[in-house]
Amino acid sequence: MAQQISLSLLLSLFVFCIMCTAVPTFASPAGARAYIEASCLTTRFPALCVQSLSSCFANSTIPSEEQLTKIALSVSLYKARVTRAYMLKVTNELKAIKGSDYQTVNDCLDQINDSVDQLSRSIKELRRLDLESDGRNTFWLIGNVETWVSAAMTDASTCIDEFPVHSMSKLRATIKGKVLNVAQATSNALALFHRYAARYQAGASEKP
């Protein structure tokens, strides 16, 4: 299982790096940064949004809403997989020593596993949306992505609820911080997808 998680994490990092390097690098970095900052104002966590996206578009042309959405979802998936790998390690350690936090952390790990699955499915569905030519499945594909990204965010939030503030050990605080970062990145990705989907649907409705 640990080997599978490591391979999955490496694959996620590889895909994320490929998506970043695939963006054209021949236009104004200042223009790209300004566009990203403006786009991130529509999210709940704009500072995190800018930080996550600007490294990909630091030397590139102004990205499209589709590119921003794809990278934002890839960032969320990568963060979720990193967090899952850490929690799997902690869970195994707690199980070995019969630690009191084992069940709580294991339950949270289940939620993060679900988040990884939902985000992976949403990215695949977004690729299908790219290939949509006649518009017949547009609303269905968009609905799927929205449902799965929302579910991933809910799963991460459910995990966070496992760690109430009044009983916060160093381990619990570390896990909660990592999962909170996943939840916030996913929230941002969902906001950017909503923006992209609205424009996509408007364009599709104008086609003859």
C-alpha cells in the first residue's frame, strides 16, 4: 500500500510539472501575474490561490480560464496526495505503538482517500469536457466536475472536524494544518471552475 501511495504521489507531481511546463513562455510575466491576481479575487482564499498558480505562470503568457482551472485542480490533487502519504505514515506508526490518536487519524485518512479519488475523477472529467464537440453532454460533464470537487472539499472539511481545537496536540495540529490547506486549495479550484464553466456554457449556447 505504501509503495502504491509513493508511486501515485510521484505520478501526481510529474503530471503537475508537465502541466506547468506546457504553458507557453513567450509573453509578459507581469500580465500573467495581474490576471492571476484578478482571477483569484473570486476565490475564498486569494493569497493561497495566487501563491499556488503564479509559479506555473511566472514567465508565461496570460493564461486562459481553462488553464487556471486545470492547474488549480492539479494543485489540489497534489496537496491531497502529499497529505495522504503523510497520514498513511503516521497511521502506521500509531497502529504499531497502539497510539490513542490512531482511530481519529485513520478515519481522517479515509476522508482524504476519498478526496484524492474525487479530485482524480474531476480532472479526468474536465479532460472529457475539453473534447466535447457537439455540446450534448456539456451540462452533465460540468455537473460531474462540480459534484466531485465539492465532495472532495466536504471530505477534507469532515476530516478537519475530527480535530477539535480544545484537544490539539502537536501531531493533531500538524495534520489539521495539512488537511486545511487541501480544503482551501480545493475551495479555490471549485471557484475557478465555476467561473470557467459559466463562460464555457455561455459560449456553447451561442454556437449554432
